[in-house]
Amino acid sequence: SQIVLAGLIFSMSVSPFLIRNNGVISRLIFTSNYHANRKQIRDVISSGSENLRDHVIICGFGRIGQNIARFLDQEHLHYVALDLDTARIREAQEAGNRVFFGDATHRAIIEAAGITRARILVVSVDNPHAALKIVPYVRQIRPDLPILVRTRDDAHLDELQAAGATEVVPETLEASLMLVTHLLFL
């Protein structure tokens, strides 16, 4: 039982380090595959967006990103969407949407999507920390580019505005305003 207990204590003490640094560890172990895969992802996004000008880049193709894309389609505006959910991407591509696998928190991915030629950037990921990574480096590349950020609530509103977001739209506030508007008109 002492050996089992020692193994349990060891694994519990090493786990946080492994979880926190899993990306770095995997890059060290699989260096050649990692770089080849990243280059391939960038190339696919680049080739899918190379002919676009004044397009919208949507970071996150969840329900909010899909709704935005639907409206853009109705207005005949071009867009490129980035997401990390492979099943969602496959379904969207089969439906004719221009959605690619790519982590928008990586500068090279945003550049491959054509940030230098884009009209606007919409960050619709449900992760304020990812948005706080995306906004500052996009602001470095394109200080003039409008950046719209969706958040679940207003907890990170000030941080996102300080990072350079043009507009930050908290979901809970928008839903509340819509309900109050309908309530007042009834």
C-alpha cells in the first residue's frame, strides 16, 4: 500500500505541471509534426481567404458566430470564420460556409485569414482570456480595424476595451435590453 500511496501522491503533484505545460511538452516531443501541422493549417486558411478583400473575420463559429455568418450571407458580404471544433467545421463547410480549423489566439492564423485586408474582426469565442489575447495583437497589426467582441457577461468589459476592442457586447445585457424593450411595448 505504501507504493500505491507514493505513486498516487507523485501523480497528484506532477499533474498540474503537466496540464499547465502540455502544449510545450507536446511541441518538444513532436517538434517536426507540430510545425508541419501548423504550416498546413496556415496554408489552408491562406488559400481559402487569399482572394477576399473587405471581408469579415469571425473568431469562433458557435451559435453566435453562425448567426453572424448567416446575416453576412444575406447581405452578400464575405467572411472567413475560424474555430477549433472539427465536427462543427465539417458541417459548416458541407453547408457551403467558409470556416476553417485554426486557433485565432495565434497571430499567424489571423494573418492567414487576411487581417491586413479585412473590413472588421468579430471575436465571438466564449472565452474572455482568448479574446484578451486576440485583440491586442490584432490592434498591433491593424490599429484602424474595428474589433467587435462578444462576452457572456460584463466581467471583462473594461479589460477588453483597454486591450483595444472597438465594441464589447455582453450577451446578458443584450438579452435583458431586448426583454425590457418587448416588455415596455406590450
